[in-house]
Amino acid sequence: MKELINSIRIFLIYRFYNIGVILERISNKGFALDIFSSSFQNNPYKTYSRMRSINPIYHSKPTFLRWVTKMELVQEMIRDDRFSVDDRKFPIAKLRRNELRRDGREIMLDQFENPSILKLDPPDHSRIRKLVSYGFTNRYIKSLETEINDTINQCLDKTHNLESFDLMNVLAKPLPAIVIAKMMGLPDSDLNQFQTWSENLLKEVGGIGSSVKKRRLARDAYEDLIRYFEKIIIERKDNPGDDFIGKLILAEEEGDKLNVKEMYGTCLLLLIAGHETTTRLVGNGLFALLNHPDQFECLKDDHSKIPNAIEEMLRYEPPVHATVRFANENMTYRNRDYKRGTPFAISIAGANRDPEANQDPDSFNILRENIKHVSFGYGPHMCIGANLARIETRLVFERLLERFPNMKLGDKNPDWQKNFIFRGFENLELKV
Ligand code: HEM
């Protein structure tokens, strides 16, 4: 019954949304942002550019969001503490609370009320982020390199004698989950279960038309992972190991330490923030590269260009397309008035393609100089795992170019997933 009601609710929301898009088109000389349309899904960049030219803070009524698509504004707003990430404070939180209560999701509700750093403003954000950073020192992340390289080789060994394979299933999906599991010192016997949870977890984030079943899988995985991390942290508390969880347990700043809830929230955040993103960077980056055969040849001949190529991949097809901020107070910003709680879609992908930030922004060029992108965010919430993601992706490209020098894309063009927060593929066939 609950599922039927949910399905009806989703159906009605889409109907209202579609009417909103039609009205926007009528009032806007034929233009409307339609995040559910296949043209937006296939090429959202055209839409970002159109919105930027109409208004760099474009009000899209059907999505209830102001879309910010200009680099200068994106960087300014992310740094400005009049914009908040903490959705608990605003009227929109009521919807989330009611939904989680209706769904009987006590653990998720508790996490909503006690969020991880991604959803915290200062001073709580600064306090916890400082302690979490103990697990992300450059030296520690660099020390993982050999293990990451071995994991990539083990994944690719499974393609021995194959003429074609799906890069996402063979490498891009499992790798980041395995790396995070190893980083946390999780037992090998838990690895399969951990990977399944990790994949299910993201089935509802930003997903367009996520089915009720997918949502249930994602929420079950969320709660199972919280229970799992809580148990591991409690077991290890008096005898911390030399891994990320051990570093969290030992982290101390002027007598301040993380409590168990903050620790398991952080562990879950690492999966949410670090798995799907890295998966998509590998897929999106390789797709762009193989669509530019001259650049593929250039990279194959000179691996020292891989780090710059990865920055261009991040700029050109970022795994995270948007993040959200709320007006913290009634305010005037850039000559417009906004009410407290007004939500803004900070368009990372729109900013990366702003011609004032990067010349000729719609062309892919691995030799581009002074690449400007905000694909790892900016300011206080800037990605804490950026170095790890860069190392993983560099090693992936080194091994792929070395082992499959003649690789090509499969015959069928892959489908972009229906998701306006993350951009990527479910499958990417390679002929080797
Ligand atoms: C290509 C891969 C990645 C991309 C594109 C990416 C992107 C981002 C972005 C855009 C943000 C900022 C969100 C905001 O301002 O609202 C962020 C934050 C964060 N990322 Fe990443 N990320 C990646 C990989 C990782 C990895 C591998 C980890 C850890 C294992 C990680 C952990 C985090 C954490 C903990 C935050 C929150 C930081 C804070 O709120 O202070 N990310 N990431």
C-alpha cells in the first residue's frame, strides 16, 4: 500500500512538473529547462549555456531551483557564508522528515538530524572536517598507490582473452568501492557485500524517475551500512588499526575527538562521495578520449600527459554536475531579493563550460593549459578525496593505455544515465 501511494505521488509530481515546463516555454520565447527530457540528458551543456545567456542565476520554476551557471558566481556563492548546505534549517526539511517518518526510516532520520560534513555549516563543519583530514594526509593517500595499482591489474586480468568487455562492470564500478574498503581495513570476506551495498546506495541520488524498488534498495543499503560501520567502529575503538578508521578513532585536535556517530557518518559519506564519482570519471573520461582518436594516440605515446588529461576530463564531463546551496537569510544578492531557504543549483558543469573561465569551452583538449574547473567543488567543502581520486584515475589510464593500446568504443553508443546530479554511464563497451 505504502508503495502504491508513493508511486501515485511520484506520478502526480511529474504531471505538475510537465505543466510547469510547458508554461515556462510559453513565457520564455520557446526555452525551458527540462531536466527529464532526453535532449537535456544527452547534452545538458547546450541548456546550461542558454540559461547563462538569459540569466547566470536562472529561475526554473518547475525544478524550484535557481540555476547558477557562471564560474565567477559559482565560486563566489560557494565561499559566501550567507549560503548554506544545511537543509535541516529550512522549510524544505519538513518534506524530508515527513517522508522518512512515513517510510519508517529511523536510522536515516537520525542521520538527517545529525549530518556528515557535506551537509554542515561552520563552526560544526570546520571542527569535524579538521579531524577527518587526519585520515587524508598526502603521505597516507600516496602510500595506497601500490595496492590501488594491484587492484586495477586484478580487475583487468579478468578480461584475459576477451575481445570486448564492459569497462564499467569490470573496473570502473568495483575499483573505488574496493579501494575505500581496503582503506578502511574491512575484512576481505565482507568485500562482496560491501560492493553491493555501495552500488545500491546511490540508486536514488538525483535519479530521474527512480523506481520505488530502487529507492527501497538504496535506503536499505544506507541503513545496513550505518549498522555495519557502527559495529566495526565500536569493536575497534580500544584497539585502532593503521587504517582510515584507526586514524579517525585517534584523531584529536586540542582535546577534541570525533564521537562514534560522527565516525560512522563520515565512513558512509566516503562511500557516497567517493564511489560513484570516481566510477563516472573513469567512464566519462575514457569516452571523451576515445571519441578523440588523435588525443588518444598522443596520450598513449606520452603517459606524463595523463594528469593534465584527467583535469580536462574533469572539466569537460564532470561526474558531479550540480550541488545545492540555500539562502541562509532574507537577502539581496547581485541586485535580486531572495527569501531565506531559497534553493540554488550550483551548476559545476555550467561553470566549467563558461567561456569567461575557459576559452573554447566546448572542445575537449587534453593539452589545454591553465584548466579552470570546479569539479571537486570549491571553498570550505572542496572535495577531501580529490588526491585519492586523481591517483586512482591516473593509474587506471596508465594501465588501460598500456594493456589495451588498440582499444575502441563498442558499436552501440552508451546511454547517459537519467540523473541531473551525477553524469555517467551504466555500461561502456570496449573492443580491445
Ligand atoms: C572524481 C571523483 C570525485 C569528484 C568529482 C568529487 C566531487 C566532490 C564535490 C563536487 C564535492 C563538494 C560538494 C559541495 O560543495 O557540495 C566533494 C566533497 C567531498 N568529497 Fe569528493 N569527489 C570525488 C571523489 C572523492 C573521493 C574518492 C572521496 C573519498 C574517498 C571523496 C570525499 C568527499 C568528501 C568527504 C566531501 C565533503 C567535504 C566537505 O563537505 O567538507 N570524494 N566531492
